[in-house]
Amino acid sequence: MLRKTPMRRKRRPPDLRLGGGARRVSSKASPSAVRGRRLAPAIEALEGRVLLSLNFDPGVDPSVFRVTTFASGLDYPYGMTQLVDGSLLVATSRPASTSYFNSTGQLLRLSDADGDGVADGPGAVLYGGLPGALTSIERAGDLILVVSSQDGGERISVLRTGASPSDPLRLAGSIRFAIPPGFEHKVFALETRATPGSPGSYDLFFNLGAAENFAATTETVRVSGLIDGTLRGDSLYRVTVSDGPGGLSVSGLTRIASGLRNAAGIAVHPASGDLYFEDNGIDTPSNRIEPLSADELNRVAAADVGGAAEDFGFPSNYTAYRTGTLVGGAGVQPVVAFQPIPDPRTGAESEGPAEIAIAPSAFPPGFNDGVFVGFHGQFNLAGAANEENPVVYYDLGSGDYVHFIRGDSPGVGHLDGLLATADSLFLADLSSVGSIGSGAGSGVIYQIRSLPTPGPDLPEIEVRDGSTIIPDGAGSVSFGATALGSAVSKTFTVSNVGSSPLTLSAPVSVPEGFRLASGFPETVIAPGASTTFSVELTAQGVGTFSGMVSFGNDDADESPFEFSVSGIVTSQPAALPLASIDDITVTEGGRGSTAAVFTVSLSRAAPAPVSIDFSVEDGSARRGTDYRITTTSPLVIPAGRSSGTIAVEVIDDAIDEEEELFSVVLSGGVNAVIDRAEGSATILDDDPPPEVSIGASTASIAERGGQVTVTARSSSASGRAVVIRLDYGGSATLGADYSASQPSITIPSGSTSGTLTLSAVADDRVEGPETIEVRLAAVEAGIPATASPLVVTIIDGRPPGVVADFDGDRRTDFTVYSPAAGDAPGRFSRRLSSGDATTAVDFGNPGDFPIAGDYDGDGIADLAVYGYDPSLGYARFLVRRSSDGSTYSRPFGGPFDFPIAGDYDGDGTTDLAVYGYSPLNGFSRYAVLPSGGSPAVLRPLGGRDDFPVAGDYDGDGRDDFAVFGYSPQDGYSRFGVVFSGGGPTLTFPFGGRDDRPLQGDYDGDGTTDLAVFGYSPDEGFARFGVVSSSGRPTRSIPFGGRDDRPVAGDYDGDGATDLAVYGFSPDNGFARFGVIQSSGAPTITLPAGDARSIGLPPFSGLFRIQDDPGADVSRSSVDVARLSGIEQLMTPGGVELFDGDLDALDMRRRRLTGRSPSRG
């Protein structure tokens, strides 16, 4: 049981005590008809040491157990599983409103490196933002499976572990249940095992309960996500989960048991392979005299798992409550049925079993071949006779069961979670206050560990005043009041609850005013035996007497044993007035201070002056900060008066805060007897609370790797911690499209802000932008919430470097472009990643550049070129839409411009954009026509010889303006980036003078890295250089030939850009792609095109004559553009065309810019 246990001069939280009486039951007799052997273990955890009592069964050595409070202060811990390093992963839930089942769940890792049974800190959140209350959690190899129980959002989430147990988890998929509204018992329990004969696969068992309490379920539940199917209620199911080279898959949906109301706990026996599960009887707090089934432990033999579904009889066949009578007679009978005994005051019974666990193999004989069954509900009123107590152990060999942990004293709330490891049983108390409406932060996890070597026999002292245990060093016994010449006596019992003789040292020391009436009859106490001594209050004078009773013994950590006693001696009954101090409440008041006035009242007017000493003691209020003492001790009440006052000055600190307490304590009365010695003052705060608002660090994030910080701010600092609970809406779904780092935001006391992080969850669907609407749901501590909802957009942009994806599978396709020659048009040749055939499409005119981009936003790259069109007389984009096959032409750009593909407005569609030097403007710049219809953008950046290399360098889902090149002023090559999310421009030295930049995400974190390719004369080979945005070390990777051109693409679809080149190989005699796949798959060499072909997506170096003098397409395009003398200027009104008249062009520039004409 959980109980307050004694300790020397300190307080301690409730500890676990093991113990109880055993019973034996079978399906052929009433559960109360057969009484088996009695096991009565009693183990307590006291600050890292263990007190051991005998009375174990002769075959059990109690010294092999250690009980500790592993973790506390948790938010509704329920399911637990052990990671590969022995740490625990715990499913916790934080309600966003009054409904526990509308919580937000997070997975918390707790480790115990020193093995002392206490977690090494508050733990680390490995995954947050799962919807609903989290119940069961299981590990299957590198997968973590966890149940979310949320109205309308029930699911089993499947996550992958990282390289180490401390790495964050990644969502891999989910099994979703379309459970109809009002369905009473949903999916709660999980269990996994390695699939027999199938390495790398795991069987996953889960339940679906009954739709209502008193009838078989007729409704069906649709399953979708990782597996499709239909479920029936009242059942237990199995699926097989595989995670191999082909990815994650779930198959083989099989119903293995039926006729179950709510099998909320499942366990596979590791030796026999038998499947055990519990089944709840009917909920009874709402129906005090419930005639239906008892709570059961059931079994399906290993050989029958997966065969015909066995029917366990619900609702027509059951073992009746209290009587144990079998009703109906059909269905598989339980292994054991537990009979609850109603609370004697209310008749209410416990709620029934929750999780179960197969006994740890390292537990001692008698506790290592059975099943532990945990029950939820409050048990402190039912008493030890209740068979449904917090944890019951059922022995499979003998049929005996015992209350392994009893709940007949306060402290047990919801012992729902059980986890058995090799040598320990972990117990999760969902809410130690017993409520799932107000118990957030009160969850506790206990560890019961079997120690490998029994310790020595030890004595253990226990002292009682009647039936009350007196804590050593902290106990206090009152003798009350007696008249002068009379005596009050108390007898104390000293017991040895240890395992070896206890020796007492006489005499017993007593304080002044008391005497030892009788000492110990014997000083050596055998285990289980006791002795007594008596103390009298017999003072020879009038007054209040107190002090310590003390005596020696050989209990190593409780010697001497001591406790305080107190009593009052009067000259005659009621000869002196009794003095009492009151409790008061005071409002903090305005600026300055307010008096808190205590009244000390006498039971009658004093015949002589009364003098009473007093002291002022801190509670939550602190002297000097919250109050100051203005009255000095002692308090004197004149003769004939019946009261006096003690004033304490309360300080107004102008800070909104919680109610605060301090107290005044009376002592040492002269001419009065102190009756009530302590009075408390409650300071009510009247300072206005701050207002709370919320904001976001950015208005949009990328789907792959994007994060946004949500900040809650208060208008002023508060003296209390302010907890802000958030509700989420919009088209994005919490847990599926994004996760939250924690369920709420806390602004610490004295601070004005707190944060949480929302992280986008990448998937392989083309969805378009999705919105997260964040609203203030509630602000604890009575603080008004004035914030309007904020909206963050998740941009469904494809990962950097996957623009040449012509079949929409998020993998770059092998594509080349053969420039037009003579009358022959240009030709795209594509070998799609989804097939082996190569297709060719004629498209483009002489002088056109190929471009790779998704200009219609359908998730598939379009065929596109850019260049001068002789029939039109100006440069233009020419795009064939993949969505409908139509072609459109759009004039844009100037004579020195080149196309640069990018999604600059974050709408998931490639924008029309060029970069180059503008003679009209006199500088190099980006020019962009956003696909979303926003005004055109002109952004000066870089020098005349810089290369454009647009990419999403800040991870917000929008491409940033960026250039790369050699700076004569600086004397080195560098990147320059203007971030779309704002902030200072980045200048980053990197690369060689002859290197060329690439746009790619080489570390797969959703953010473009700084990357170059080129031949290094110093090293004598071509190589890639990459500065990762994730902070990984800078890499230099030899690859490719001196004349190869780099290509940025994700050919293996793992979310990271691969190292790839395209070019003509003299050694091979043909043009080919070469790819080092980031997934570790073999390097690819794929022939494609010819010596004049361009590999897609093209890098910006192809657009400069000096970069590729051998490519006729580049020279001819530039020459044609120059000869045309046409410049297209970005203005607030859009794009205007000019005819090559430089004088007119210069005059137009002067009118637009206000600058003097110049021919430079």
C-alpha cells in the first residue's frame, strides 16, 4: 500500500508497501471458497534504504526487494516500455481542457545511470504533440507503438527510434480507427512479440472494447492508415508489423478473441508464448449493486493464437460479482475472477483491472512465475479484504494470489501502468490524487527491484502510541491538560519488525514535567515480538511542558529513537484562562503596506497581567519581502482584559501572485495556558493580473524540417507560474501534420514569456499549403487571455533538389535536354524513377535553356525552357503543364538574365524568376513573378559575375535569394543569402575561385546547404564541398571528372540530396549520370544523352559563356539576347518591354529612379 511512513526529523512522500493475504480460486469454485497459503510481505522504501519485515513465506527472502520512487510530478503516466539501454520511455498526457481524453501526449525518456532506483532528472521528451490521452506503449525492435485515445482521433502511432536511445523519435505512420461517437470502450491496450519464424517482423496485439456496457457490440469500426480493414467490438486483434528494406508495412489483421467487454491489459508469457489479458467487469461507481461480471484474468494458449477466435462470453456468460456464481455457462472461463468488496460507506466498487505484466524472471521464487494485475480507481476506502486492490499477484503454478500492494491507506490513486523488466516491476500511478480531472502533475512511477544477493538479517524498531505509529525524530504525542497534583499516563509499544533480535538500552530519558512510570520489562526483543514502557505527565508546577523522549537501541539508523511529548498542568481545572490565537485573512492593499492584526483571546478576563511570547514564521510568504514585523514579543494583556493583538505589516509588491501564508506561534504563557498556539494569515493578492498574448516566430514553415516557435507573453511579470493551454485548429492535424514540443506554455514566476515549438511532420503526399490555427484555450491562475488566434502555414514544398521529378514520387528522375539544332527542336529525354523506359519529348527552340520546376503546382515537374524567341522578338518562359498538357509562353527578363527555378512565395508552385545584370538598373538582381499573384519582386543582390543559387536556407518553406562567386574586394569566394524570413544578410566564405554552387539538402534536414563542385588543382581531382545546415562537419567528397557538371537531385527518395554529376566520359566513350546515393545504396552510373546534352536540373554555371564555352546553346542564347537589345524592366506595374533604344532606355530609368542619365 501507499502510506505515510516514519522518518527521522524529515517529511517524505508516500512510499510503497507490499503485503496482503493470499487466496486460491479456480473456475470450478467460488473465488472466496478456497483459501490458500498466506503471504504477507511488507517492504517500504525510505529515502534510498529499505526496511525489511519478516513474515514472508518460508521460501521467500525479503532482502532481495528494493522499492523506490522512480519519478514523480508527472502528467498522467500510463504506458511504459524499456529502451535498449535500459532507460524507460513513458507515455504521458496533459489535458488541454477539462477532458482527460482531449489531452496532448508526449513520450518522456527517464534514465537511471547510477542504478539507485531514482530517475536522473525530469527526463527528456523524445516526441510530443500526439493527440489524446496516451495509454499503452510498446517497443518492437527499432519501432515504438503507442495508443492515442482521443474522441474522433483514436490511433496507434508508429515511430522510429534514432541512432541512440536519447535521439528524438520520428513518426513513421499510424493505424487509425474510425470509432463511432458514444462508443464506450475503445482501443487501450497493446502488446508485441517477435513473430515466430519471421525475423524482423513483430506481432502487435490490441483490443477494441464494447460499444456499451450491457450488450454485445453490433457496430463495426473501420481501420485505415498502415492497414485497411474492419473491426468488431468486444474483441482482441493481431496484426504483423514489418520494417525492412521495402519500408514499414502492417498486414494480417486477425481477430483472436471475442466476448470481451474491455481487455485493457495484454501480456505474452516469454517462456510459454501464452497470451494473457484481463477483462473489466461492469463499471460500478454509477451502479452500486452491479449484478454482472467480475473482473477476470484470461488466457489464450500459444498454439491457439491466430486460430478461430475464442469467445469469452460477454455479456451473457460471466462470473457474478461477490457470489462467484457462474452465469450462463458458455464461453471460455477465466483463469481467475476477482471479486470486489464495496466501500462500507458508499457501496462503490473499484473500476477494475488496467494493465498486466508477466512476473520478472529475477524475482524470488513465489513471485517469478505468475501475472501481476493492476487495478485503477481509489482503493483507500475499500480495505485490505477487497480482492481488487491496487496490484494483485497471481501465481500460475499454485493458483494462489496475493495483494502484492495493498490500498487500505491514503496515497494510492490510479495504479494503471505496469512494466516488467528482467529484475524489476515498474508501477505507474496515473494520478496519485485519484482524479483524472485535476491530477495533472501528480503522477508517480515506482520501481520494485529484485536485488541479486540477500542482505544480512537486521533488527527494525517500530514504536506505537496505541495503533498510531510514531515516526522516529518527527513524532509528537500530546498528553493534554491535567490539574496540579494529578497525572496523565501513556503506554508506548516497542516492536521488532526486523529479521534479527533488537536490543534496547535502558533507561528511557524523559523531559522535565514528565516521569518514566515503567521501563522495559525486557531489553532484547525477538523478531515479531514487542515490549512496552509508560510515561506520566506529573509536573510540580503550573505551565506548558514539552521535550523529547529518547532511548537507545541497535537499529543502526534509528538510534537513539526519540519523539516529542507535550502537556499542560493547571493549578486547578480552568484555574488560568486559556489563550488562543485566531486565523486571519488580509488583502495586500494599495501601494505601501497593510496591517495584518491577529487577536489573542482569553477564555475569561485575566485576573493578573498575562504575558505570552510569540514568533512569526514564514510560509509561502517571506519576511522582508511579503511582510515585516512591527510588534515585539512578548504580548502583554493587562489584568481585566480578555484579548490582545499582534500586528504584522503586509508589504504590497505590486506583483500579481498566488495567495501567500505566514503564521504567528505562541509560547511560554505567564498567568495563562496556551490552548491554540498557532494562527495563520492568508494574504490575498489584489494586484491586477497581466494580460497574455501569443505570437509566432514565422508565418510559414516547410513541411520537411520546418519549425515555428510559439511565444506566450504577459504584459507584466507575475509572481506565479502562468500555464497557458492551447487549442489547435486549421486544416493541418496535430500529430499527423505537425507535433508540439509540450502540451502547454509555462511563463515562469517573475518572467514575461514562455515558448513551445511546433514541428512539421513530413509525408509523401502532395497536399498544398496547410494551416495551423493556434488559439488560447485557457490560462491558469485566473489571468485573462486577450490573444487573437494566430495562423501558421505549412508549405508542402518538395525537398530541395527534387525539382526534376516528372512522375511525382519525390525522387529525381534521370533527365537530359538536347538543345535544338537547325530546324530540329530541343528534346527532353526522361528515364522515370518509377520505371525503366526512357521517353523523349520535343520541346524548345534554338537557344533555349532547359529548366526544371513545378509551374502548375500539381507536384510533378513540368517541361520548361527559357530563351529568346525570334518570332516574338524577346526572351520568354515556355512551359508545358504536366497537369493538362497545355503550353503557355510568358515574356520576362533582360538580355543578360538567366532563369533560376524557385518557390519564393511558399505556395508549393515554382515561380517565374530570372537573375542577371541589368544595364537599365545598373546592378545585378533577382526578378520574380510570384505564382500566387503577388506583385512582382525586384531584389538587388550580388556582383556582375556572381552565380544565382536560390534555395530555402532558413527552412521556412520559401526559397531565399542567394548568390555565389569570387569577390575581388574580399579576395575569396563566398555565398551571399537574403533570407525570406528576414534578418541580416548572410555572407559565408566557402569554395574556390573556379567552383560552382549547387542547391541541395545534403543532410536531409529540410534546409538547403551551402555546396559547391569543381576541380581542385591543389588536390588534383574534382570534388564536392558541403557545409551542412544541421551543423554536421564540413565535407569534401571526391567524385566526378574534371569536365563533369554537378546535378542536385534526390535519386533514392530518402529526403537527402545525393552527390551527382553529368557529363561526357572519355574513358567510357559516352555521356552518363554518376550518383553516390545518400542512403548508402550502390553508386549509379547511367548512360544518357550525348556530349551536347544538359543534365537536369541544370546548375547556374551553365548559363554563363565563360563557364562553358563549348556549349553552343549558352553562346547563341546570349548573343541573340544582346543583339536584340531588348530589356524587360520590373516596375510596380509589372513587366515592360523596351526596344533597344539606349537613349530612351536611359531616360526611362531616370524618370523611374530620379537619377541622372548615364551611358555607363
